[in-house]
Amino acid sequence: MKKLIYCFAVFTLALSLTTLAQAASSVTLGATAAVSNELNITASVFQVDSKGTDVYTDDTWNPTPASTMTFGNLTHLLIDGKEAGTMYATPYYYIALLGGFSSGRPYTIQSSCDGLVSGTRTITGGLGVTYIDGNPLNADHTPINTSPMTGTLGSIGPAIGAPRILYDSGTAGAARTIHAYFGIPAYKAGGAAPYPGFVPIPTDTPAGTYTGYVVFSIALK
């Protein structure tokens, strides 16, 4: 009789456990993921050979990122031997590939340069932002950005002096990659300035190797 009662009890317990296990038709688990505030800028700079002309279609890129904007020996003579009226760099200019990331907060991308120095002498003109592209392409001509631009591009002008805004994200603060062109150009045909606020480098600038730094930064608005 005791064995029967014991067996009955065990059977009843097992049946109860089975019933409990089958009571829920779904199981809910919590899931978490953290996204930290991000404020980063990426920068890669590439040397471009203009072939000494103003025709961009024949320009060639060096695919290896540059660590220095090396403009080489400046000249004050144009290709046809005429006086340029300023010291300028040929045939090289540089394209900076700049990406801004801010976790959706409004930001600006800027560049700054205090000048090019040789000893006690400083070049405070010439170097400028000559073009800004908000829809740059990869090497295979596909767009780098996959969404429409919601911000606004900065203006071209001197790269030396006050920081220059290259891109303003607007209120959306969406991540964006832009191209900014840097060069030490000559006057355009007919004597027009290559960009607004252009300050020529005097043709009697003392000889020397002039060096400096171009700083790219991102800042919240």
C-alpha cells in the first residue's frame, strides 16, 4: 500500500511539473545595447597632379594618402613664361576627404592654419580652400555618401588665418563625408582672384623652406 501511495505521489508530481512547463507559450528576454556619444572626424589627404592646367578631367590622384601637403618649389612664372604676379604651386594640389560623426548632434567641420614659417619669416597668403564637394565619389565613381545632404557646405577662401568652416551639418547632425580642395593657386585668366579673399604671396618672398600645419577639426554647434 505504501509503495502504491509513493508511486502515486511521484506520478502526481511529475504530471504537475509537465503542466507547469507547458503553461507558457512564449518566453520574453530583455535586450540592451548602449550607444555612446560620438564626436569624431576622419581625414585622409591625397595629392593630385593637375598637369599644370585648369582642366580637371586630366588630373591624376596619388592613391596613397599623404602625410604632408608638399607643394614643392613655388614659381611666379606661368606656363607661357609670363609673370603670374604671385608665387604659386604647380602642378600639385591636395584633396582632403573629411568625415564628421556626432551622434546626431549639430556640428561643423573646420580647417585652420597659422601660416607657413621659415625662420623668422611667415607666408600668410596663397594657401586656400579652392573647392568643396558635398557629394564626393569613390574611385569607382560610386557615391561615398548613401543619403542626401541635409547640411550646407562652407565657403571657399583663405586657408590661413581664422578657422574656415567647410561643412555645417544643420540641426539634423547627420554624419557626412566631404571633399575639400587645398592649393596655392595663381590668378585666373584675366587677372581674377582664384578664390574670395585671396592674398598673393609676394614674388620677392625670401628663399627658404616654409612649413606649417593644416588642422582639421569637428565642433558641436
